Amino acid sequence: MKVSLNTALLGLVLVVILVGLIPAAILLDKHLVEGLEQGVRDDLAAAPLVLAARFENQAGARMMHAKELASHPALGPMVVVNDERAVALAASVTDAFPGEDPILIGGDGQRVVGPTVPGALIDVTRSGGMPVQVIQSDLGFGAVALAPITVNGRWAGAAGVWVPIAEEEAAQLSVLTRSDVLLMAPDEALAAYTGRAEPAMGLFGLLAEQPVSEEVREFELAGERYLVVSGFLPGGGRAFFVRALAEELAVVPDLQVIGAGVLGLTLLLALFIGAGFASHLARPFGSLASAADRISEGHFDATVEHSFVKEVDQVSAAFEAMRDALARRIEELAGANAELEDRQERLTVLQAELVQRDRLSAASRLLAQLAHEVRNPVASVRNCLEILRRRVDEDEEASELADLAIDELLRMHELAEQMLDLHRPHSAEGDCDAAAVAEDVAAVVRVGLGDADIDVQVVASTSVPVDVPADALKQVLLNLVQNAQDALGASGTITIRVEAGLINARIDVVDDGHGISDDALPQVFDPFFTTKSDVRGVGLGLFTAAGLVRGHGGRIAAANRSDRSGARLTIEIPLLEPSVQEAMA
């Protein structure tokens, strides 16, 4: 495969650009992925600090709420006497703390309302402490804050608030840390998970076996990579912060598409600039190639572009010198060729005339011999038929057949005379009704069919007057119909269709035989050309018919039917002039 210099230079520019940009794009893509992954690790590393800060802030608020409830002046006396109104009072106080429920512990250390609180936390309140911890109770996983209830300076029980830790808290932590949060109760049960449902239990089972670590670790589950960091909840329980790398790196394909677009634009810009440079550098070579092509086409006026490159400019100058020298030589050769062509043309014309004369001479001699051999026997047979005609004068049918035979012999005699005079001027005067002639021809052919099952039909207007003698038209039609009969063999249909046009009459002789081969079509009207294998075919019928038609100002053509189911020979003969028709009428 050959390429142009311009294409080669442009390809070189493209290769250089690709060699420079593709490795850079690969490294950029690698660093992009690594940078995104490191960003995820950094975010996760801060998650335990967020957890601790959030719990510390919440613990302070809940401690204040517990202290406010425990210090209510009416609550202590109610707890001492075990008044049932203490529960309603505690509920009314904690209504001001959204999401928190009251806890009441009696003086005997038993729960009055709220979840079951570990005894250790109650003991802390006995010593005046206010603990805030995460517990696993009969009401579930949550955070409690307790404060002591004192009456007359003595511990009378404890009160505080209870906040269930579930999906809402996990969702808040997920928003703050931008990660999926998995909360595990102190009894290592799954408390909440904000991520997708599919890997929840798998992650839970995987992480439950891992120790708490604030170091970011990587795990793989079901073919996906996860980064995980964990932290303790005060009092029990663990929180795991999970980031799925597939989700975090989902933006990479979009960035890659943007990068590919930038790379493509860079390539297009570079190719545009490179194409301009390559075109400017290769233009002189293109000029030389175009000049060479024009010289090969015989044009010597093509200009050659010079180049700022010394070697290329030398080639251009040498090419111009060669072009001018070649133009002079071609001009000299053209003069000599013109003289030779003139001589050759004259020789060709003379040769064609000689060949045509030889063919006409041979045709004339043969036709004269045939006419001479046919004329005398025809005359003898005619005389015999005249005698028979007189003897069967009383038999109408025999007389009609004899008249037909005598007419045909007369036509044969005239045909012999016409064959002798075929190449001599003859009179074209006479007219006839083409439809009537067609009916006569059909009648003659039907009589001579014998055992052949051939249907000869005539489709014609009432009268079609043409400027052709009846005998000439009859001879032409007989030739055509007999050829069609020979093509059909034992059976078939021959249709003679006569139509009157504006200027000419059209006569079609159509058969449903095998048609004419493509090789034979151009030669059917040549003298002595025949496709018949027996001695009946001498190749003069269509030749004579064509001569007669052309001699009376008409034309004849042969073709196959459109469905190739037979042959069609078409004659166009001038109609009789209207003035002559009126005179005849």
C-alpha cells in the first residue's frame, strides 16, 4: 500500500503526539484514581473523631436534661412515697427534650419507668455522679443519662433521659462522615446500617470478627472493595464507618471521558496544525505529481511549484526542462502521426468499398443464377396448372385452388425477375390495402400448412392503404410468415397485426416460437445468412424482404418479444397520401 507524502508527514505528527500524550494520560488516570482513593481514606480517618465529638456534645446536653428532671422540686417527694403521679410528671418535663424519653429509678433501685438500667450506673448516682453511657436494655440499644434525686440531702432515687440509637442516629453520622454507618450493640447485634441492603449482613459478619481500630483498613466482599474504620461508643457498642470504593470511584469513568475529550481536542488541534505544515512541505511534490499526470494525458502546460528546500527545487527545475523537451518531441510525432492517420483512413475507405463491391457482385451473380434456374421451371408448372384449371372448371373449390397456385407461380416468376433486377433501378409505383394483403397471405399459408397445427391470425383495421404495390408487400409478408412457420415447427401461433399510424402503417409478424438468438439478431437481414440447417435455408428471404421494404421508403427490424417467448418482425411502410385515398374513393 502506498501513501502520499502529505499523509506520511501527517502520520508522523500523529505518532509523535500519541507517543507523548498517551503515556501522560495513563499516568494521569493512575494518579487520579490513587488521589480519589487517598481522599476517601483521609475522610474515613476523621470519622472516629467526629463520632467522639458528637457523643461528647450529646452527652453534655443529656446530662443537663437528666439533672433538670432529677432536680424538679415535686419529683423527689413523689418518688419517696412511690406516688404514681411521678411518671406523668417526668413525662411532662421530658416533653421539652425532643426524641428523649424519661427514666425513673425508685429508692429501692428498681425501675419505675424507662429501660432497665445496669446497677453500676445506679450506684454511680448514689455517690452523686451523673453517668451518660450507651446500653443494651430490654427496650433496645440506646443512650441513657442519669442524675441523683435527693430529698433532705439523702439519695431518694435517680431520674434521667433515654434516647434509642437506631437508623436516625446512624443517618446523622452518615451525613457527618460522608460514609455508610454500621452500628453494633454491646451484645454484637446489628443495630443499624445506612448502606445498601445487599452487603449489610455480609459486612456485619465480616466486621463483627474484627477488633476496633481507628486505622483505615480495606476489606473485599463479593468482589467489591470496602474501606472501613471503627470506634467505640462509651458504655458499649461499636460504630463502623464504611466506604465502597466502587461508589467512590464511580466518577472516574466520567473524568476519563472528559480527559479523553480533552485529549481528542488536543489531537485535533495538533493534527490541524500538523496538516498545515505537512501540506506546505508536501505541496511541491504534489505539484510535480499533477504535472506528470497532465503530461501523461497529453497536456504540457502544467506549472511546477518550486520549494524552499534546495533539493526539491532542483528536481522541479529538472522536471521543467524535461517537460519542455518532451513537448517538442511529442509535437513532432503528432505531425507524423497525423499524416499516417490520413493515409490509413484513405486506405480503410478504399478497402471497405472493395469489400462491399465484392459482396454485391457475388450476391448479384448468385441471385441471377437462382432467378435463371427458377424462372423456367415455374413457367412450365404454370402452363401445366393452366391446363388443369381448364379441365376442372366445373369444380369451384378445385378452380379456386388452381387460381391460388397460378397466382403464386406468377408471383414466383415476378420474384425471379425482381431478383435479377434487385440491384437495378425499378419502379416503386403502386398501392394496396395492407389489411387485405395480410388476409391473402394468411389464406395462402393456411392452405400449405398440411398436418402442422399452426394457427395463422390477422389482427387489422378495416382498411390500411399503403404506398406499396400489393405483390411487393405480399412477397415481404410471405417471407416473414414462412420464417415464423419454420421457427414454430409442428405447432404454434403466428399473428399478423396491421395498424395505421399518423404517417406510417405498422405491420408486426409475431410468433410464439423459440425466438432469435442474440448473436443472430444483428445478421438476420444479411444476404446468405441463415440459421436453418437444411437446404431450404439459403439466407435470401429476409435479405430480399428488407430490400423491398427499403426500396419503397420503409424500414424493417427484428427483435424478440419482451418475455422472450418468440420473435417479432416489424415493418413500417408509408401510408397512402390522403389526397390519393380521396381520389381512389
